[in-house]
Amino acid sequence: MRLTTVLAVISLTTALAAPAAAIQSASPSTGAAAPAASEWPQKATVDGKTYVLNAPSYTGISGNTVSMRATVQVSSGKGNPVDGTLDMTAVVSQASAPGFVELGTFSVTACTMSDGSGDAMTSAIANLLDGMAIEATLPTIVQGIAIDSSRDVSGLANPVPAIRVVERAAVLVTLTGDPVLGDCGAGWKRVVNTPSVLLKSPDGAWYSRVGGTNWLSATDIKGPFTATDTTPPDEVMVAVHSVSGPRAASASAANRAMPDVIVATSPTVLVSINGAPKLAAACDGVERVTNASMPVLRTNGTWWLLASGRWYSAPSLKDGPWTYVDASSVPSSFSSLPADGMLAAVRASVPGTVEAKSAAVASSIVRAVTVQRSGMPCKVRFTGTPAFAPINGDLSFATNASQPVIQSGSTFYCCDDGAWFTATSSSGPWSVCDSVPASIYSIPASSPVYACTFVEVVASTPTTVTFGSTAGYLGTYMQGGVPVFGTGYDYNASTAPAIDQAKLGSTSYVAPSYPTTFGNQSEYSYSSGTYAPEQDDGWSYGYADLYPSVYTNGYGGWGWSPYWGTAWGYGCGWGCGWGWGCGAWGDRGWGAWSRGWHDRGMADRALNNRGDGRAANAAQNRWNNARGANAGNRDGARNGSMANRGMDGYHRPGGSESVSGFRSAEGSRYGGYSRGGGGMRGGRR
């Protein structure tokens, strides 16, 4: 089957050939709306023959290639229809709405017809499928499919952080080491090596804030912090503004318990319980604490805690001692945990569940961004004279750069917002890079710049370069068949980034930080395929307020934030800074960025090895419910309810410039995709 047609979409959120009960149990964890009625079967009439294609069932996944089987009937108006079976493969890529993926680049691998015409039908049906795609949820696809651990990464660390269990409302403020103070007016000081609001008054008292308006104070940084009517003077308020935490409140402020503030200077996990633990059955043999800020389980007297995707157990909830437990060794009963509330995210950390399988596929889905060669800025800044520390071989990385900068021999490479730049000097000038040394992709997880190894050049033209990234760039990795957050290494303790002493008097300065694994209370998000702020527990504030500059300038250690100086802090949810939304690749006022992922443009053509500039119209698409070439309105999410997505049918959103990107070749971490190809410049040198 030719791979040169423009991309098209069949929008389907229905349970494609999966049992209704199974999809019902999986749907809460996807965050997607209830699907509408299916448009299956699909029908097309060509040259006097009518083809009826029924919903496929999925049989296997290898890398980014999904195998499926579907029944087909062919009639020509003479006699009874001829029945047959199609075996097909398709490539998984990211859809534009959270929780959905797209299957394209169909290939018919076998066709068996009852009248023996399978060979002839193979070509005919392949032509009808050329340029088409299916949109579905990952749980739909992975139902009943065995997923191996080939997507696992090696070299991650699994330390036991400090686990604080308190029977009161509390928020965690994490510092990268001892407090570093900067001026913020009227004799007040700000702690700059944290994204959270933490101030010191002239008389030595400590202040923090939650919910945008609620101030707490303590005479000692170790607490306890209590509510106070005393607020900093107006000139200090300019430095902190009113930016609250990342988690939206589902209850009014009046229903929130005023928290204590737990200040940590090393990797810490906070378990806040609203009074004494209240236990209730979660499933057979498993109890859960219903009034905790995060999932806490108990089985036969053993306590279980999930932090950054890693399991820890202890004989005592308050006293520990806590030990790390490999996911393969957790109780088998965990696979029966209900897929609702906080426990929905927990299921992704139980090997063999639909949610864990979905996470495995999501971890290798490639997101692409296409940038212009001319005028594309690299925003890297250095604190003082560029300083480099060795990695391995001839590689070293800058310890005082705002973005990851790697030196290979006499050439410098910078990974900025999912794109690579290169220069012959650390001071620039920087230009968009279309070839990255293979040695960079051998950088171990123990290096602070490890996340960059999940960004690759996938295609290029004389005017543009397309880059592809997987979830590892945002700190989500597969380990033992489940997703974990962060590498586990405490980079800030071993090689802390430089603090700009000259900026300590600036009210907007937040000291840089390397990516961190613990301290942000994150949980797995099925919408983005990455980790995100944990969901609201309904009774606590969850997070201390953040400095406003964190939202505009970023903070390397908050979330995973491999973009360092241009990170999101906690961002504002999928599609706007967290996960794979517009924060990295669009809506930044940079005309050079191509929002290919959202508008089904050139970057997606690269991912699906498609796009020949052919004019797209309904006449090219003979399947029922063709809707023409309007990519922007292709799904119900753009025009109201996501429930409409199931009624969209087949259509061709169209395309323009051809970019032949990934192809089956060398062993890329992207599941068999290679770098570059198709006659285009690209790939590693």
C-alpha cells in the first residue's frame, strides 16, 4: 500500500469490537467523555462493488504498530455478498484531544475471501484504506492484548524518599537544599530555590500562602505554620502576586482545612490525612484510607504507598520503615482496584492492567513539532561564564545554562522546547539543528540532561526541521511494565545548578533547578500520557501557592520540566503547559513554530509518513459520512461535546507539503521508527 496520500481521520470513540463491560470499567481512567453511537460498519461503493467494513478487533502491538482483524463483505449486485476477513496493521500516533490516539498508515497483511478472491480484494481494499485513519482511546486498543516490557528504559534509580505522614491538612514546600534568600522589599526576604511562596519577615518569622489569599506563619521554618491575619506590605506583595497552586478546587474555600506547611530540603513525599485514618474496602483483600490526600492502601497489616509511580510498603503507616517494592511484587489483588477517583491513576502502576498497557503504548507515541530554520530563537542563557561537567566519552553538559546544553567535541547542542539547536561556541550564534550525534543518545539516566535523549530529528526540508519527542522528555518512563515519574536521581544534591547572585534582589527571580522525582505529588494522567498534579481530594488545598514568575519563566524542578528555564511550573492542565499541550509548541507568540499536532499539519505527516500535496475533497473518499477537508473541525471536541466524535465518520483533513519522516528501520526508542528518511535530510550523523 502506498504511503503518499494525505492524512485522513475516522473519528471513533466507541469500543471498537471490545466488550461493553470492559470499556465501561476502563473509561473512568481515560478522562474521556462517554462515546456516541458507532459509525460502524463503514460502507463504500467503487466500480460497481460495495464494500462493508466492520469494526476491527485488536490483536497485538509491536512498537508503534498495532495489528488488527476485521470482517468485510463485498457485493456487486449479483448473487449473495462475499464474506471475508482482513488482517491489517496501523501506526499509532497522537490525536489532538487528550486521551485519544490515531491509527493510520494502514497495511493489509492478509485477506481471505469465501470465494477465493482474497488476492484481488487485498489491492482494492488497500486503496480504499489509503490515507484513512481511526481515532480511538488506548484502553479500547489494548483490551486483551499482551504488552511486553520492550518500552522499559534502563538505569533508573528507585530510592526511598523521606515519607512524611501527618494526620492534619498540610502542603509540601520543597527546596533544592538549604534556603537561599533574596530581597523582596521592606526588609523581607524570599526563598528563591523553591517555586512555592516562602518568605521571611524582618523579625525572622516565616510566611507561606495557599489559595491565593490565605497566609500562614511560623516562628521556625520547620513549623508548625498557622493561619495569620498579618500580611506582607504592598511592595512585598508585588513579588508574590496572587497565583495559587496548580490544582483546581472542587469545593469552596470555606470547606478547606487550613493546612500546615511542611518545608523539605531533600526528596520528600507528604501524606496528609484529614484526622485519624478512615479505612474502607477498596476490593477483595485491600483497604484504602478514604481521608488521605493521596492513595494509601493496606493489605493484611502491610501499608502501601504510591509515589511518583513507585511502590513503597511499611508495617506501620506513621513509623515505617518504608521500603521500595518492584511493581511486579505488589499484591495481585491490586489489579482489582476500582478505576475511579484517585485509584484510577493507581491502576496504571499495576502490571497487566488495561491502564498499565495503555501507558506502555502512550510512552512511545511520538509528538512532533516543525520549526523554521530561519528566525527560530534559541533562548539559552548562562549564569556567568559557561561551565561544563563531564558525562561520558567526549560529552559534557553545562551546569549553569537555562536550557540543557551538551558539548560534543568542538560542537555545542542545545535542546530547547523540544527542538535541537547547534553552535560552534557556547555563546552562539545558535541555529536549528537537523543532525544530532548518536553519542548524545547514550547519555545515562544519572545525568541531569537525560530527558533530552527523548527528542530526535525526524525529518527536514531546506526551510524546516521536524522534531519528535516521547513521554520521556517530560519525565515519564516505563519500568517493569508500568509508568514511573522521574529518573529517581537527586541531581540537585550531586551537581546543583548555579544560582545567579546578582539576581537575588530581583522580585521575579527563581533559582534554577534540575529535574526532580519527588516533592510535587504528581500522579499518572491518562489524558496526556505523562504525570501531572494529583487530583483534588476535596478537603485540603493540596499545594502551596507558586511565585508568578514560575508560570511565565518556569522552574526546572517543578513537575519534571525538562525545558528548565522555560518550564511551566505546574502549568494549567493538559493543552496549556502540562503534558503535551500548547505550552511547549504553540501559543507562545513565535510565528516560526508550526502547530502541527493540533491542526493536523506538516508535523503529523512526518509521523505518519504521509502527505503528497494532493488536493483533498470528499470525492476522494468513497466511504460513507465523508466530510471533506476541514481538519480544524474534524472532531466534536472542537465544536462542543466530545460525545459527537463518534458520529464524525470518515473524512480527509487535507494537507500540503510532503514530509516523509519515520520509516521502519534502525532500533529507535520510538518503537522502530528511524531518524529522518524518505529522501529528506535528517536523522543522526
